[in-house]
Amino acid sequence: MLPAVISPPRIAPSILAADFARLGEEVQRVEPYVDLLHIDVMDGHFVPNLTVGIPVITSLRKVTALTFDCHLMMTNPDSYFRPLRGAGADLVSVHVEVFPEPTRVAAQAREEGLLFGLALNPPTPFEAVEPFLELCDLLVVMSVHPGFGAQTFIEATLDKVERARKFIDSHGLRTDIEIDGGIGLDNVARVRAAGVDVFVAGNAVFGAPDPVSAVQAMRGALET
Ligand code: DX5
Ligand code: ZN
């Protein structure tokens, strides 16, 4: 379970859509209004894109107290748990497509003092993560194909959210459900209704003319 400072729904802006030349300022501007910071680490292998790594996370840690939710789109994320923790990461999510049997990698993350999340891509069925949900603080349901921001939300992923919600509640688990990709003011309320706890939003926050108003509007939509 994520730190219970603020109960769901939580908003996690993704820095992928921020201006990397002004990253610290961009994060500090939204910090009072958001709950987590979503950091997409891409390796150019698991996904066809490269983003940020340890040095950027280290620098960000100096300018914000937000919980760092690190989404590791990598084929060997476990090699980086220790340096990520050292840099200030709080939670690491790895992909079930990389670790179809994630028991050991979950234990490794915990040994390093990290919370553990499991992510699944749009084509991956819920059954792939179901047996392992009890190991997870977070289930990351990808609602776009990973690799890039500002893509269109894939509606079919809501089925998976509903199934995950039912499973988590009926088994008394404390796993939070995060949705990642294509979230905005137009869909946030119905995605909440399907059972999501944490909303990642990149383009809808940092791509907006006023990121703070964008977060507040989203919060308003979640609360109605
Ligand atoms: C995609 C990333 C997402 C991305 C979301 O691979 O995992 O976290 O930043 O961006 P938006 O909200 O713009 O779809
Ligand atoms: Zn992500």
C-alpha cells in the first residue's frame, strides 16, 4: 500500500510531459496540489524510447519531498534498485512482461527499502498479475502502449481495472490500482468509477497552459 498521507484518489503527474530544462521548477509548482510524482524510466530496449535515470532522480530529490513513483520500463530494472533507492526513489514498478514470476524481484525491491509495483501492458491479461497482487503495493494498469506520452486512452483497459478492483477487495488486499496513460479531465471520473486509486497524468498536467489549474480541475472531477 502507498503511504497513507492522503487517501485515494491520488494524482501522480508524470514528468515525461514536463519541460526538462526547467524540471525542478515544474515539479515544485505542482507539488502542493499532487500526491505522488510519476517518473518514467525507459531503457530503449523494453520500449523504443529513452528518458531519465539516476542523476535526474538524484537532482529532483533535492527539490521536492513528493513520493517518487518510478515506473521502470526496462528489461533489467532489478540491477538498478539499489542506486534508485540511493537517489531517492520510494516505489519501483516493474513489468510483468519482463518478470512473469515476480516473487523474487518483489522481495529484492523490499530488501532495498522500496515499495513494489507491478505494471501490465494493454495486451497482457489480468490473469498474468492476479496470483501476485498480494506482493504488490501498486498495480499499474497501462492504458496506452508504454513508451510515449500524450497517446489516446485505450478503453478496453477498464475491464482489467474492474477485475482488479473486485479481486483486491474480495481478498482484502491493500494493493492500490494506478492507471497510466491517456488520462485527462474527459475520462478521469469514469476511470475512478471503475476502481482506480492513483491517476497518472503527463500531458494533461504538464502539457496544460496552467498545470496547477489542470490538477485542480481533475481533483474536482474526481470528487464529484
Ligand atoms: C507511457 C508512460 C506514461 C506517460 C503518461 O509509457 O508510462 O506514464 O507519461 O503520459 P500521458 O498522461 O501524457 O498519457
Ligand atoms: Zn508511466
